[in-house]
Amino acid sequence: MTDLSDVSSVRTDGDSWDITESVGATALSVAAARAVETATADPLIRDEFAYLLVSSAGQPWARLASPGLEWIGDDEHGRRSHRLACDYQAVRTHFFDTYFAEATGTATGIRQVVILAAGLDSRAYRLNWPAGTTVYEIDQPQVVKYKTATLDSAGAAPKAVRRTVPVDLRDDWPAALSAAGFDRTQPTAWLAEGLLPYLPAEAQDQLFEMLAELSVPGSQVAIEAFSLGPGDPERRRAARRVRFERMRERLGLDINVETLTYQERDRSDAAEWLTAHGWQVHSVSNAEEMARLGRPIPMDLSEEAFTTRLLRATLGAAD
């Protein structure tokens, strides 16, 4: 079995990126999956802004977002593998869309939402938010600039008050969030989707601590927590690398998630951390959720599938 230390990261302290570079490119690939799902006959989620956000980055990206997956050609295994990745993105998007609908429902009264590392998330524009809701989107300045300019050029209008917070999550983002109008006295619905592996273990713990400090009782958080999964991790990595190599060879897109993420073994378990700090946690594995929503992981593609837990938690009253 190959040790995770054999996987080297190209990330550096304080690194930044444009939308087509480094971690920015992963935001495009995720939005492309949402575009593919939206164009299916019976989609789990609808993101009418996804194709616009992806195709505006250039023709290769537009091809990646094409619902017919023509760029894959006659490689049937490759088509099924990529479709599985799109299915996963659809299921996790559905999970977090439902979370926001329930977290901001009449029973909670939450009207303050913070999306950490928002990327090309278009929820401020596509979800039906209760009146008076403010959605804060935190991400790298260039990513925020690209999304805002692209949606503005298309005449898109958010369905909530949208406030962007262009700051790196490794910096003092709570100060930037407060400067944007965040109210520390009000309950908040937080989201950390597709984020944790892109933070070093220490930065992840700092993120949790800062989030907790900014949360009053009744606040909620949803998190996508990644794990190694069963079997030989090297075999799983090798299977996923094939998909990234296919994108590079056929589209000229160089996306290698493994070299953009941090692989420390001593990373805190998100559910355990939240529970220890007074949050009531509910979690489900992605495999369970995919099966429940009619997108089960085929047995012969299990080594190519993501392995995650989708978490929702509520902060109880202080003792």
C-alpha cells in the first residue's frame, strides 16, 4: 500500500489563482458537472447559470460542460466514469440545496447565510430565499470578480441580498466578513462544500474555530467531509488519475485534484470536532445518499468514486 506522503502537493502558502488556474479550475469542473446534470431529462438539481459560468472561460470548458459528453468519444468506460462524477456532484448539490431550504425555513428564522470558498456557486441566484435573506460569498478575489462579471453581463439578478467577500480563507476572513455587514448576534447557516481538502490540516481547524466563534445558538453548518475510502488508496488514486488524464488529452485541461489538495493523515474529523464543540450532527455517506436518490455507485466503478460524508449540524444553547 502506498503512503499518502507519496502524493506531493503543488500548493504553497499564500498561493492565489484565477478562475482557470489551480483550485479555480476545480470550480469550473464542478460547475461543468452541474451543467451536465441540469441538461438531463430528469435532473436532481437545476443550475441554469452553470453552463454560462463554465463556457465563458473558453471553448475547452464549454465542451466539458456539454450534456452529451461528446468530448469523451467512444470510450464507454470513460463515459460511465465521468457520468458517475457528475452524479456525485448532483447528489451533493441536492443535499446542500435541501439544507439551505430547511435551514432558512420558518421554523428557524435564519436569514444570514455564509458560503465558504463559494467558487462558482450560484445559489444566491437560483434558490428561492425567504425575504430578508443575505448571502455572503467568500472566495479568492479573482474568482469572485469572474463570477460577478459573468453573471452581471448576462443580466442575472440574485434572489437574496448578495454580498461578496473577496478574501483568502487562510487570512483574516472573519474581519472581512464583518466589514461586509455580517451580524455576529444573528444565527447563521454556513456551508463548506468542496473545501476542506484544499486547506492544510491546521488551517481546517482554524476555520472550524473561527466559524464556531462567529456562531450563536441556533446556527447551522453543512460540510462535505472527504475520506480515503475502502481498499488500496493507490488503486483509487490511479483510477481517478485516468479521468483527469482524459480531460488533459482530449480537452487540453490540466486538472489534477490530488496535487491541489492536502493529504495529512492527522486531519481532524469534522463530525467529531463539531460534536465536541456543542453541535448536534447528522451525517450520511455519499454512497447512501446517491443510492437513495437513484444514482447508486456501480460496483465496477467503486474505486473511481469519491468517498465522503455529507454533514449537517446545529449549534445548541450554551450550558
